[in-house]
Amino acid sequence: MSFRLSQRDKDIIGFINQFRAVDRDSLVELFFKQLKSPVNACNSVMIRLYRLGLIERTQQYSPTVYLPVDAKVKKNSQKILHFLSILDVYKQMCMFNAPKQVIVEDKPTGQKGGIEPDLFCIFKGSPFWIEIQRTQYSEQNMQEKIHLYEEFFFSDEWKSLHWQPEDRAAVFPSVILITPVRYAVFSDYIRIIQVTSIHELMDKYQSSAKQQRNTNPRTSASSDGIKINLT
């Protein structure tokens, strides 16, 4: 049987492959919200793609969660909630400015035991590695995680990552810890930002940007270690 995929079909499949687990309501929000009956339209498309064998799904969650056809995650795995948390952070960013160069579960060192942020992206002109903490860790464990970032900083390998700008000096990403618990972690070498959500990040940024405009207009603003380029 032959079939033709629309560009939206291809975009949806690519998005699911990228984020590993995507719930129906997120697909409605990202791909169908401009339609008259977005939920019905989404359900129709996803049923068709599933029957064609182009995506997988698990109905152990409500609404349905869709997975890549070659997903290594079991349909009842708690890992699905992890990927949905990453997706939620991405959607929060999209409310302000669509992030670029998005990498889910980035492994910039290419080695086991190195840093493994949940998400890398360039957001409002600045690169970020994002750690999403759904469970509470000891401060020692969190500081060890920061030490891994510092080790990578001193390796200089980050300067040749593919997303680095070609026309100016390389930039080491800020590290965002999205966590309901504030940890007493520190670094003399990398910028660490602790917030409960992207909304809190942007509240701090926008407040700082307003203060900056009232004193000395610039193309960037910082608050509590937050620095985002205006684009």
C-alpha cells in the first residue's frame, strides 16, 4: 500500500523521534491549535500514523502518549515521565521564544560518565544546558554533577561543539537546574541558575531587563547569574 505523508506528518514524526515521548495534548498545542477542531484533527492524524506503523503509542497515560517506532523505552516505564518533563520545559520556552539547536539528553563529551544534561538549546540567543530534577538529591550529589561540568569546561572540548558561533569566541553554556529545591551548589567557573520553571527564569530576566533599560540600555541583561541575549 502506498501513501503520501504531508509535511506536518513528517514534522510530527520527527518531533516524536526527537523528544522520545509526546502526549496528545502537546501535539494539539504545537501542531493543531490553529484548526477549528484541533483535538479531533490531532486524533485523526495520530491514529493514521499509528496504523501505518510510523509511530508507537502507550495508552497507560491519559491522554495517549506517542513514542518512536524504535523506542527502547518500555510502554510502562517511568522514563516516559522523564521525557514528558523535558517536553514541558521545551513548551514553556516556546511561550517566550522558540529554542534553537535543541538536543534531548545531550551527551557533549561523547563518553560515559561525562555530563549528560536533559536538554541543550539556544534560547533567546544564549546556550543553555538544562538539568531537570524530578526527585530530590543530596547536595553532595548535586555538587558532584557541577564538578563534571567544570571538568568539561577545563577540557576546552566544548569550544568545538557544532553549535558554537563561527564569527566570534566560543561560549560555555549556562547550566539551568530546574528543581523545586534550591541546592547550595557553586562554581567559580560556570554560571549556574536555579529556578523552579522557565516561567520563573523569564520573570527574573524580564525584571532585570527592565531595570537595565532604565539605567543603561544594552543587548543583554542579567539577574542572579542569568544572562540572556535579546534577539
